[in-house]
Amino acid sequence: MILATTTIDVGTYDHWWSVFSTKGTEKRKQHGSKGATVFRDPNESGRPWVLFDWDLEGWQTSSPTPRSPPS
């Protein structure tokens, strides 16, 4: 399991979600993701927290930009 967070403009949350839950899901599956659960921060509406069911190797290879292991 990997926990990740990001900050997005509140006005673009719906767009972010539409991509994350469709094309993003397909892409993550190609890299071994078994799913994700999204939470919205109760104190910052533009900060989603995502709990990925993913191994570290798949996480690191899922982007053209190398990712550091989560701390």
C-alpha cells in the first residue's frame, strides 16, 4: 500500500477526478496497480489523499519521470 497526496486547484477537482478514475485507472493497472481509494482532506478541499494498492516497483515505473519511494 502506498499513500500519496497532492494539491490541486479546487476548481479543477472534478476534472482531476474524471481523469484519475478513468484513463488514470487504466494506466495504473498496466503498471500493476490493484486499485485506489481517494479521500478529500477535510481541511483543504483541493488536497486529495490516495491510498494505492500497489507494489513499489509498479509505483516507480508508472511515470516517465522517476519517482522516489514514499517516506
